[in-house]
Amino acid sequence: MPTPSAKDLRIAIVRSLRKQGYLIKRGLICMPRNPTKDDYRDLNQLAVKKRIEKSAPGLQRYEDDLLTKFIANGREVVPSKISPKVILVEPDSVHELLFRYVSLHWSIPVSPGYGRRLRFLVIDENNGKLIGLFGLGDPVYALQARDQWIGWNSRAKADRLYHLMDAYVLGAVPPYSPLLCGKLVAMMVCSNEVRDAFRRKYAGHESLIRKETRPPYLVMITTTSALGRSSIYNRIRVNGQQFWTSVGFTQGSGEFHFSNGVYDGIRAFVEKHCEPTAKHENWGSGFRNKREVVRKCLARIGLAADLIYHGIRREIFVAPLGRDALRFLRGEVDRPCFYDWPASELAGLFAERWLLSRAKRRPEYQSYDREEYRLWPRHNNPNMGGRK
């Protein structure tokens, strides 16, 4: 695309932010007083729409005959027989297409994750339908609430951050989501099967920068809620075991609010007028990530760098996977003493604690029609509307 001028790009960015519903005062984003989850959804709506449009060429043709067939009708779900299986998503597979497709239904645009990446589907073996999914990627380096909770100093964090992964997307799909299966998926993240997948993939793996081979221990998983405070991770406590713990909130910064029609112009401008920040040669050339691109653009065209602060503060949760996880991460012990949590055992705890009683109280899930999950009109019915 042609490289926009600084003036045109400045106008386009401000116009885009206002179109999304952000209030711009004195060059900074101002959130509405006491924002609700619906406010957050509205602010993300344009970015989500752009992501769906961008994904259509690669996914739309599979929606009718393949992807929606993994989504259950309500009558196909038998709560007492739900049997979740954790499946590692392999590249260039049907499961990868399904992961990408389902991620488009989130209320915020889902990033592909950074660095190391493991993606999982949770399938109901009773009917072959999708319960939910989660994706793990490298955690951000600087996250104050997390680091304080662990008790990290700079050296220990540099040595042991490798043993963390961040769940950049996590949740259930209908008709399982009304049955609180988001909590089930959050418990599956903590399962032996996930630790084993990490171990198989990274055993003997040499780190990119330090050129070190570390024990393939996945010791803790972090995540942040999509829309302010979260109800999925709260109170996931069974028989005295707390699976996820809230440790604070993010500062409300990022770049997703620029990924809705103006980012291509931002990228083109930065590639022409800016230089990447110096970084380790093993990371390759070019800009480090989208945030660096946006920051450099804002500074160059005369907008406040603080426009990256969109104001949507996300709740931070952590899930230690061993009794000595914190001591291991601080460098005080050599082994984290992993919990033994098979997915089947966690599923049983979930069913007893939440699932069966929820199904009795809220039987509406039975009327769900998977056609409601559709993103695009059917090819053979041009009069059928898309997903609302």
C-alpha cells in the first residue's frame, strides 16, 4: 500500500479510535466512568470485525462442510456423559483450521501468541464435538503484579521465565459455555497432558538467546481476562485446591485498538521512516512486535505515546503447577514437585462441583442450534444472514 503522510496517518488514527468509541481528550484516551463488559465489547467490535474480514479468504470455504460440524447442537450434549479430551493442535491440520475459526468468535481480537506456542482443543469424546480451546505462548517479560506475587528479582526472572507460559486465549464454545465449561477448560490447562506436551516439544531445546538447554518443566501458567474482571477463573477451588489465583490487573495498554484498518498504514510509515530498536542478533532483523511499531509511529507523527493505553485493565491470574512452583521459580529449589492432575480426574471434579447442578438449573442449552455459530452466510443460500 502507498505510504501515508504523517498528517494523513495522524488524522486516520484519531478518526479510527473515535469510530471504535474511544474518547480522545488532550491527546489521550479516556474511558467512560465505571465501564461495563458491554462497553469493553463495543470498544473491541471494530477490531474483531476487521479480523473476521481478514480471515474470510482462508476459512469461509470450510465453514459449512467442516468447521461448524465440530459445534454441537444442544440436544447432542449429555452432561452426565461429557468426557473431555485435550488435543494438541498440529500445524496444517483440520484442528488448526478449527482453532483459527473458533478464535474469531472471541469478544476481543485474539493474537497468535508470541515466541513458543502450543495450541489445544478440548473435545467431548462422547460426541466428537468441541468443548473449548486454549493457546499458550511466551509470557510478557514485564508484568509487575505477577513478578511481585512470585517474589522475583531480576536474576531469578531471567533464569526461570522460560518455565512460564501465558494462555493468550482460553474458553468454551456454545452449547458448552452456558454449562460453565469455561471453568472446565481453565482446569484442563493445568492438566498433566499439557505439561507432557510441553515436555515433549521442548526437551533438549536450546534457548535462542542464552544457548542453554533447560529442564522442560512447565511450572506456571498465566492468563489475563478478556473483559475486565473475570468470572471464569474466580472460585475455581475444589476440595481445598485453588487452581487459579488473581494477582492484580494490567495497566490497560496494548495495540489491538490500532489493528482495525489503520495498522497497515502505520506499518508502512514506520518501515519507511523509522529504525528497529537494537536487539539481540538471534531475534532476526525488523521490528520486535506490533507494540514497537505503534510506539515508533506515534512518536514520529506527533501523537502521544500514551495512546497505547486503551484503558481496558485486564485481571491477571496465575496457575502454579506444583507444590514448590514458587520456590522453583525463585531459584530456591531444583524441582517444582508437580501436582498429579490427569485431565480425567479434573473433569470429574468439575462435573461434581459445577456441571451437573448447572445443567439441571439451566436446561436452555438444549435448544442451541449450531447455525447460530456461523460467521458468514451459507454459500448455497444467499438470502441467509450472517452471524449477528
